[in-house]
Amino acid sequence: MKHFYFIVLSIILFSGSGLFGQDISTFFDEERNSVNGGLGITWIDGNPYTTFTLAPEFSFGKFGIGLFIQLLYDNFNGFKFRTAGWEGKGGYWRMINYIRYGFKGDSFYTRIGTLQGTWLGNGFIMGYYSNGVDYDNRYIGLILDADLGWMGFETMTNRLRVLDIVGARLYFRPLRGSGIPILRSLEIGGTYVTDVDPDDNNATDDRLQEWGTDLTLPIVQRDYFNLGLYADYAQIVNYGHGTAVGIRAGIPNFIGVLGLMAKLEKRWTGDQFIANYFNALYELERRPLSSTHYYPDMVPAETWTKQDFLKTVRGNSGIYGELAGHILGQIRLLGSFQYTDGIKYSGILHLEALTKDIIPSFRFRYTYDKVGIESFSDVFTLDYRSVAVGEIMYRTYQFVYVTLRYRWNFVFDPVSGEYKPQERFEPSVSFIMDF
């Protein structure tokens, strides 16, 4: 597996990219003003739809709002409006992509809407969580953080209307007023996350709870360099526990040319414990799935929830690595990988990329999440363990772009009662004005 670590970390360095995450907020904030809209064709499972899209984003100081309105009409069915995602009382709220005040890491930060790359603490319990895995049924979630100096908190919920996933971290800096160098920044935290009804079936009692404690010690905190150490302990109630120690370091902005942030973590996990249980694909994994999602070679396949999988996990040690950076502010990169020794298919990969004007008239965006990685070939295979979005944009006139967007995501199939992968191709002509 040593060679495998090297290969994946190389992919992270040269191919990944990033937009959000607690440790890289210096690189990728949410401050932008743009009007994005267009007309195009979307292929969903081989069926063409005419697509109208409007996605403006506005930022006024620390206040920001983003909308995403996409209307699809079936070309082969009398131009009938595609209602998926718009049904029910909350359907039209999906037009709000987000409303926010502040930025992650500020003394006060809140965001309502789609949550991407959501963290609590060091990410040992929740990291890169998204409430938008089911593209047709994205939820309206909430993040609310405050830092009062000597104490603070981070909170989140995936769905304001139901509050089925709720998480909070409370932390203190007990030596803040002591004047002792380094130790005055010591942070002691406690985290609690619960999923009230993972399988969305009121007839079953499957509530999952996880709590944890952490120590975080910033050693160097400068505009040009930062370095810190941390340790985490977590317990999944009625299941197992795990421990992690890590180091992170960064050069946020080297003379305006380069930024770099790195994180390396060693983990020790007991039986029936999964680090970063609430991950990027958790909204998919919390529902009943085929057991081949977790063990591809399992025969015969069974129907499992993530808790069923949790019962089969055996303790071991593992490693987690994360690398992020930017070049001239135009190429932004992030990648992370984790693997537990001796546990097949335990690899989890997260990649993001964004380029803007590095090649004249072209823009590129890319995000990719993959669980169940065991071999190098798994990294490049889109299947029932993957979520990916890729976008290529070419500017033909000042504000007019020809865009090709590709999505591999999941939607709920009410007939089978299961989630299934959905492939979408979206060529369009877009109007984009940044200001």
C-alpha cells in the first residue's frame, strides 16, 4: 500500500483542487459577484431536455446570496416540465443555493441553503459533508458559527424543515488570558453529531449518535506561515471508538504568487468505528443500499444501511492526508485521501479544481468524491460509490460562454425505493458577468 499512497498523493498534488474546507478558507472564500444564466440541452439517462438556467451570486461586504434556478422540459414528451425536485412544500426553496453572512473562520459566520465541504472541528467526525448528493432533492441546511475569543461554537443541520442531522462543536481557550506563549492559544473542544432517522423510516429505531473531544494547539500564526498540532478522540454510541493525531502547516500567500496548506493525520480505530463517518457521500450512504457499495466482491449482495456496514468494520490504524494550494489566485487545488490498513475498500478520495483565466477565454471546474477505493483503477471508475461534476467554459464574447457540464450524481428512485446513479450532460450557451 505504500506505493498506492504515493500514487494517490501525487494525484492530489497535481490533479485535485479545492473550494471549501476549514483548513483552506484562506484560499477559497465565497466572495464573488456574478450573473450566470443560459439555454442548453441536458441529457439525463439518455433522454434530452431543453434547459433554462439562472444562477446569480452577489456579495456585499460579508453578506452574500446565490440562487440556482434550472427548468427542464422533456423534448420527447410534448415539452413537458420535469417536476423532479420541485414537488412538495419545500420544492421551490431549492432555488436558493445559499444565503450567508461572513466567511468560515470569522468571528461570526452563518450560511443557509446547500452545504458543501462542511466541517466540524478537525473533521474526525464530520468532514466534507454535503447535503446535495441527491441532485434533484437538495436540502436547505444551516451553518451557524461564532468565536467569542475565550470560547466559541460551530453548529450545523442538514435540513431546517426536519432537523434529522444535527451537529455542534463547543470549544474553549482556557489559557487565553495567561500570557503564556503558544499555550494561550490552546483550544479544547467537544463535538456531538446525531442522525435522528438515517433510513427515513419512522417505524425503525436506528438513531445514530457520535461524540468526541479534541485538543488543538496553534504553534505559529503569521500572515505568511502557520503551524499547528491537534489530537482527536471519538465514540460512536453503542459501537466503537477511534483516536487521531495530526499536524497542519501552511503558507497562505507567498508574495501573491503561491499558497500552500498541508495536513497529515495518523489514526487508530477500534472495531465498529469509521473516521469521518459523516463524509461527502453520507446523504447517500445513510439510506439502504446494496452491500456491494461497501464490499464490491460480496456474494450474494444484501441490502445494507451504513450502520449495517459499521458492524462489520474491524479496528486498525490508517493515515489521512490533505493538500491544498493556489497559484497566482488563478489555479486553486485541493485533495484529500484516507485509508485504513488491513480493511479492504476503505479508501476515500476527495478532489476539487478551479482555474480562471489561466488559459485565455477558458474556465475549468472539477469536483470528485469516491469511497470504497482499494486499487489504483478504482480512483478513475465512476460507479455507485462516486459523485463527480466537471465543467468546461469557453468565452466567445465578453460575457457569453459556451459551456459543457458533466454530472455523475444520485437520485432517489421511488419505484425501487433505492438511490441510483444518474449521468447528466449539459451543453449550454451562458451569460456570465463578474463584477
